[in-house]
Amino acid sequence: MIFEDEAIREIAKMGAELNKSVENIGARRLHTVMERIMEDMSFEAAECEPGTTMTVTKAIVQDRLKDVTTKTDLSKFIL
């Protein structure tokens, strides 16, 4: 798995924003953000050839978290 620099910055930004707008649970928020991002990729990886690399981009991070960040009542979400 390869994480682009912009993706890492976006993950940190999203985690911080969610901690501010929902409940500040610190690093546990980062864990749940990462689970959300990696969930589909984990299943896709099972079907890849050995040695295949997958890249996490800023666009992927934004796409996987868009439904959480666009809702006005974020307290409904596990994140």
C-alpha cells in the first residue's frame, strides 16, 4: 500500500475536522478514518495478483469520507 503525501495530509485534516465537529476522541478518530478508507481496498486487494501495489490518493480519501463530512448532523455517524 502506498500513501501519497497529499493523501496523508488529507487524512490528518479530516480527522482533525471530525474531532472538532463531533466529539474529540483524539487518535481513535484517526483509526476510524483509516478503517473507512481501507475497508473497500482490503476486499479489492484479495483479488489482486501477488506483488500488486495499491495507491491511496487525496481523491480516494475525499471520496471515502465525503458522506461523513457533507452531513450537517455528524453525530449520527460512528466516526
